[in-house]
Amino acid sequence: MSDPAPPRAEPAIRVSGVAKTYPSRSGPVEAVAGVSFTVAEGEFVSILGPSGCGKSTLMLMVAGLEAPSRGSLALAGRPVEGPQTRVGLMFQDATLLPWKSVRDNVLFPLRMSGRPMAGATERAGALLALAGLSGFADKRPRELSGGMRQRVALCRALIADPAILLMDEPFSALDAITRDEMVLALGEIVARERKTTLFITHAIREAVFLSDRILVMGRRPATVVAEVAVPFPRPRDPAIEADPAFNALCLDLKDAIHRAMRGPAAAAA
Ligand SMILES: Nc1ncnc2c1ncn2[C@@H]1O[C@H](COP(=O)(O)OP(=O)(O)OP(=O)(O)O)[C@@H](O)[C@H]1O
Ligand SMILES: [Mg+2]
């Protein structure tokens, strides 16, 4: 008799037939319509799509901060039924607490979840050093530049060592040079620590540089209209941007996004 098949591991993120309709004064707004995808453990998946198509709504549902109107979500097989403490979150704005020091901002998720703090101050110090912020732990957020604040937010997302990172346009407010540095640092951290990452961006090259797979969403209400695999091993060297295969992928994606913006029929063509 042959051995039974090994149990199949649940994906780190499973989104099944998820839809979201917001109530509004002018009637219901359908933000997301029937989205399904999975992200494997350790995989880096980006979502690209036109403004207002429902990407942030989708991410809030994965984090358990918004409930879906239809469908279901699960992290490592466990249903998402409320705010998830197992994920590290990062948004477009750093959303730091202005009255707390940089160190206390980084430690905040641990304090909120009531998890043991032993060694936490050292870990915060190590993360801040990694982010080039040694010497800033006792400063207040207002004493930092926008790029530095965003790096504090990255340290905060990593402090509890979450297996899953959810990032909603985390670098879009940064200048081009700081942004390149942050993208490189993120690519190295997530590859080294095998984080599962769901990353929302408008920047095609950033998505191709970081991702194993890219999902393109169409106009609101959002559905996934295209999926592109990025075959290069991670972490990647910035020199890869000169590779013709890298640039061909960027062009394919640009095309897919333009089709998505014209509507679902064009995207499917
Ligand atoms: N809390 C809310 N209440 C009502 N409508 C909302 C709410 N949040 C988002 N929406 C609407 O849902 C739609 C999708 O918004 P969402 O923020 O998810 O888009 P997005 O793809 O993240 O856009 P962007 O790329 O500009 O960040 C928009 O029409 C928006 O107005
Ligand atoms: Mg958004």
C-alpha cells in the first residue's frame, strides 16, 4: 500500500470570494467584488491597480480591520474574524504616536498585544540600527524626517517578529533615493527572515524588484484581472534593473494595468 499523501500546508494567506460594499449617503459603494487568491508561506506578492479600485479595503480585510460583506479570509488556515495580532502592518503614513519616543513607538505592538517584553528593548535597538536610526531612539517623531519616520514604522511592523507583513503603499510618500534604499532594505529583510508579504504599490518597478508574484486589479469594484510571476531569485541586486527580462516584465505589467484601467473586458482580452 502506498503511503498516504502528506497533509497539504495551508497557505499563509487565503482570500476566498471576498467582496466588500460600504454604505454611503449616496448609496452602497461596492469596493471589492469577488476576489480570490492565496499567498504561500515565505512568498512576496504585490498588488497593483488603479487608484480607488479597492486595494486598501482588501488589505484591511486581510488584517481583520474591516469585515468582508461576502466570502472569507484565513491566515495559516485560521479564519480572520477580527483584528489580527499575527501580522505586521505598514501604511502610507507612518502613523506614529507623536507623544511617544521612537523606541516606544517601535515597542507599541508588543505592549498592545500584552506579549512578553523581555529582550524587547534590545530587539527595538537592533531594528533601529538596521534601519539606520541608531541614536534616534529617544527622539520624538516630529524630530525626524518623513523617510526616517517611515523607517520607524518598518521597525514597528517587524518588532513582534510577525510571520506575515501587510504593507499598503508604505514608501509612496518618500523621496526617490530614500525609497530605493527602503525597497532594498525590505527586500533583504523579508528574504532573510522568510516573511510572507502582501505589498500594495502603484510603482511597477518596485513591485517587480520585490515580488515573487504580482496581482493586477481592475477598476472598482476590484477583481484580480492579471497575475504575473517574477522568476528571479530573491533577495535581488539593484543591478537586475538593467536586465532585459526585468524590463520586459515591467512593460508587460504596464500594459496589463492600462488594460485594467480601461475596464474588465479590455483586461481580459
Ligand atoms: N470607510 C469607507 N466608507 C465608504 N467608502 C469607502 C471607505 N473606504 C473606502 N471607500 C471607497 O471604496 C473604494 C475603494 O477604496 P480603497 O481605499 O480601498 O481604494 P485603493 O485601491 O486603496 O485606492 P488608492 O490607490 O487611491 O489608495 C473607493 O471608492 C472609496 O471611496
Ligand atoms: Mg489605498
